[in-house]
Amino acid sequence: MVCGTVLADSAAAPVVFDATHHLATIKYLTVGDVLMFRVARGCSQGAHVSWAPSSAARLVKAANAAGGKTAAVVLKPRRPRVAFRLIGSLPGGTAIAGMIRRA
């Protein structure tokens, strides 16, 4: 759960990657064959988030922070072998970046 939003309804605990810190290249999906990212350090300020190429994954769910910006996203890769970058910006100009490269 992030900012009051349930990201997964599985009995198994999914992995939520913290994109507010440096991320190593992500190679594996979590429960439900998705990727979950926390993109804000709390619920008071969210981030603007995108991924490139945008065709590589679809948004399954998002948790909002105050002000309607994003606190977390759940992305589903569109193909088994896919690569994309998570891109975002937090208030104050802090950048979020992560590389996803499915084996």
C-alpha cells in the first residue's frame, strides 16, 4: 500500500522498487508479472512520471500523493523481452531514472 492505495491484491508480498534512490538495472518482474515503483518519498509531494519508449509498458495502477501528482506506479511490460527507462521529476528538480531490461 502506498499513500492509501493498494497496488497489488496478491497474498504474496510484491517487490516495490524505490525509484527515489539510484536503481540498479531491473531484470525481473514481481508478483502479477508487473513492475511497481515508488516515485515519491512520501505522500505530501508526488512526481511527474513517464517511461520511454511509452509503448514498452502500460500503466496498471497509480497511487497519488497530495496535489494529484504520482507517488507510485504499477507498470505491465507489453512484451516478454523489453527495455525501457522510468523517467520522473520531483519538486525542486530532483530526477528519477531507472532502466528496465527484461532478459
